[in-house]
Amino acid sequence: MIDILEYGFMQRALIAGMMIAVICSTIGLFLVLRRMSMLGDGLAHISFGGIAAGMFFGFYPVLSALIFSVLSALGIQKLRSMKVYGDAAIAIFFSFGLALGVVLVSMSNGFNSDLFSYLFGSILAVGVTDLIIIAGLGIGTMLILAIFYKELFFIAFDEECAKASGINVENINSVLVVLAAVAVVLSMKVVGILLVSSFMVIPASTALLLRSGFRNSIFLSIGIAVFSVIAGLTLSFYADIAAGGAVVTVLVSIFAMVLLYKKLGSK
Amino acid sequence: MHTLGERIVDFKNVNFSFGSGLAVENVSFSISKGEFVGMIGPNGSGKSTIVKLMLHLLNPDSGKIMLFGTDIQQFADWKKIGYVPQKATFFDQNFPATVFEVVSMGRFANAGLGKPLSQNDKEHVIDALRQVGMLEYAKRRIGDLSGGQQQRVFIARALATKPELLILDEPTVGVDSRIQHSFYQLLKKLNKAGITLILVSHDVGVVSRNVSKLLCVNRKVNVHDISNGISKADLTCAYYPEFEMVPHHH
């Protein structure tokens, strides 16, 4: 473990990975409870379109991905309020983002290898600038989550009663999807577009298996995600395997172990 | 009898329709401070719709609704109203929340945005749990309790807001009949303490034994003062023509 910390790139990878683990696993618990698990995956694919557009038109790809992701998150929310089913609303934007990405890639030949790094992540290539962006937006995201924590919890439990108690449910829902959009874009560099939703869905689902209270479930979700980042990066360092894939494999293994433990325990 | 004071709920010629079907037709009634009102009617008669209009979860097509003397469109003091929804026992049983966390929701509006619950808020939560006899379950997961216990937790959540008006939509559906008796005793106690109550039910017998005013709903609303007893005529309005009044002896 000490060897790992001697390398600057590993230090940055660990810091970035742990920050993203905290943000995504917290937002993920709300999404999973709201039956919006696929939102992260949908927004990640939409971001693919944003990345491709940024590269095509010469913008900073993370910025264009952020704009695409946030606007699509609000669009999905709007469709849901217009009585389009939530999963269908996600699928519509998901398809559009991916289609746009594919079209732009086919129109240019120069940026396919860069695009590859966003698809599969390159946590070991996280630079100081990336770290600053992740820290800045990440802290902002956690602060907003803390401000709306009570309302998000109430809405996740019982939307109608939350509304009857005077909470502006539509606005708070929009806050949640925008935060999810930001978290997705921040996570792309670390685990890649194809694996982003794993950080949102798996720690939360594992925490739910442990049947605790709400606050404790958030802490469990964060703990599982942070541990997976540390274990996955260590594994990738010594076994020389892809970092993003290693982290997600650890996440899934923990989920499977908890599930097995629960299954055996209930017999 | 209670001394009746200010009007807490006022419906004037309210109409509401879902698509093409009129669900609530020309409804007018008023509820004053301290009343214990029963709202009865067959399934699909519009009881829950009236409750949702009262909570501003739905907007009337026409007519006027006033809460605590304020037009519902401008009303913002939702802390005054406690609501126990019909589906309270049918929520996600796997939801990760303790009994204490669920009842805490009743204090969220009071605590304000971005602020954790104060010691005073927590005392209100404990007090509400004690009132419904669920304090010893505070750390248990809500989904691990029985239907009757869950219902009491939801009432505690509504009580934690310190409401002046408590609306209960079919609160005893799915609740053990042995528990129902103590539940109605609790409601009477709350009413004596000054809380105005609206109890929605399709169980005519239970409602008529406990309330002082009856709203018979069947798309329209008929109001009956039954503080001096209930007559068949008071009830046929809602259940006509099949209604047979069954005497209850307790």
C-alpha cells in the first residue's frame, strides 16, 4: 500500500476516486429508491454525445458534456412531469445522446482514441486540473445535497405527503437530476461512460440489502464505494489490470457477498 | 360539545373532473375549529378527491376553497395541517428508514431548508411517538412493523407537525380490528385536546359512533349534524339505494 502512495498519479487517482465515490454513492441512494437507477447510465450516454460534440467543435469536452448532461436531465424531468414514463424518458434522451455521438464520430476521423479514454475511463491519467474540477464541483454537489437532504428524503419516501406538507416537489426533483448529471460528468474520467452508473447503483443497492435506517444507509453506501476505490486501485496497481474495471469488479463482489450472507443468514 | 370558532375548511361550489368524468360536483361545506368530521361514501364516490383538493394536491375546475380563512391558492401555512394518507400502509416496505426518521419528516417544514432538526423538533417527535404508544419502536425499521403499528407511526408523523387540522384518509384499512378501538380512542383524545379532525372512511358504523358531523359523499356532498345521534336518512344520501343501516351495540 505504501508503494502505491509514492506515485503522484496514484495519489491523484485515489483522491479523485474517493471523492467521486462519496458523491455518486450518496446521489445513487436517492436514485435507486426513486426507481431511477438507470438515470446515471442514461446521462452517461448522453454525455458521450456531449464529449463528441466538444471534440468536433473544438470545445473542452468535459464542459460540453456537462451542458448536455444537465440540459438532458432537466429534459427527462420535464417529460416525466408530462406523464411520459420515467424509464422511457431516460431511454429517449439516452438514444439521442448516443446517436449524436456516433454521427459526430463518423463525421471525423481524428479523435477516436481520445473518445476511447472517456468510454472506459483513465483514472491513472487524472491530472491536477481534473482534480481541481472534481473537488470544486464535488464539494458544491455535496453542499447542495446537504441543504436539500431532508426534502429529498421525504420525497423519496412519500412524494404525495411531501407535497402536502408544502415541499415544492418538482423543484427538488430537478435539483436531484441536475446533481446526478454533474456527478456523471465528474465520474467519466475515472470509471468511464460505460461504467459510471455502477458507482450510483451498486453501493446503494448493497447498503439497502443491509436493512438499516436512512442516515446509516447513506454512510454504508459511501463506505462501500470508498473501500471499493481503494481496493480496486490497489488491485489494478499490483495485478496490472484496468483501474475502472477493477473498482467496479470489487463493487459487484461486495454486493454478491452481502447478498449471499443475507441469503444464508435468512435460512 | 365543543365551542365552535373560526372556519378551518370552506368549500364553495367546488367542481373537479378527471378527464371527462365529473368526480366532485358543486360541493359546498365548511368545517369549524374543534369539530370531528366524518366523511363517508362508497368506493369511488370522490372522498379522496375532496381530500386531495383540500391539500392542494389537485386544483378545482371551478369554485373556491379556503383554509384557515385564506384562499387555498395563497395558503402557505401547511404546518397547520397533518395528513395521514390512505396508502400509508402500502408504502415501500423495504425503504431504509427508522420509525424515528419517518416521524421526523413531520418536523421538516418547521426546521426549515438546510437546517438539521433542533432539540425542540426532536422532542416533538418523541412526544408524538409517545402519544401513539410507539416510542419503544423508535429505532426499528418502519418496514419491520405490523400494519397497525405502521399506521400509528404515520399518525405520529402527522401529529409531530403540531397540526390544528388532522386529515385521515381511510386510516384503519388493513389494521387489525382489535387495534381499531384504541385507535379511535386516540382520535377522540386528540379532538378533546383541540385538534380539528376529518376522518374519511367507508365504514359507516365506526365513523357514526365517533364523529359529530357527517359529510356524505357521492360525487356531491350532504352535510349532517349527528351530534344528537344518526338516522337512516343521514346515511342514505351516500349509499342510496342499497344502504341498510345496521345497528351497532357496544
